[in-house]
Amino acid sequence: MDAQLENSQQPSSAGATGLAQCTELVRQLRGQAGDRQVEGARIGLQHNLGLGGACVVSLYERQH
């Protein structure tokens, strides 16, 4: 995950954080993550807590 996203603690960035996580997982599963690439990535799990107790959990799977 990129350092800017990891260091982003602003409440207003919660939606953008979720989108950035989604983008990173898709890139990983497509093999397009460059230096951050996890070799053989098949499944990705995203967990994000938002304001007001909102919680999103998403599971991504690479199609063969």
C-alpha cells in the first residue's frame, strides 16, 4: 500500500481510502502492482471502517 494512504488519518479521506484500497487490490490481482506486487495473488480482502460506525468488508478473487 502506498505511504500516502497509510499516513492518511483525515476523516474526510475515508471514502478515498476505501477507493484506494479497492484500486490496490485490483492491481494486485491483475499483476499490475509494480514493486508492491504480491506474487501469485489470487484473493484480496478489503476492510474499511468509516465515520458513524460504517464498516465495509469486500472480498476480491482473480478469475482464471
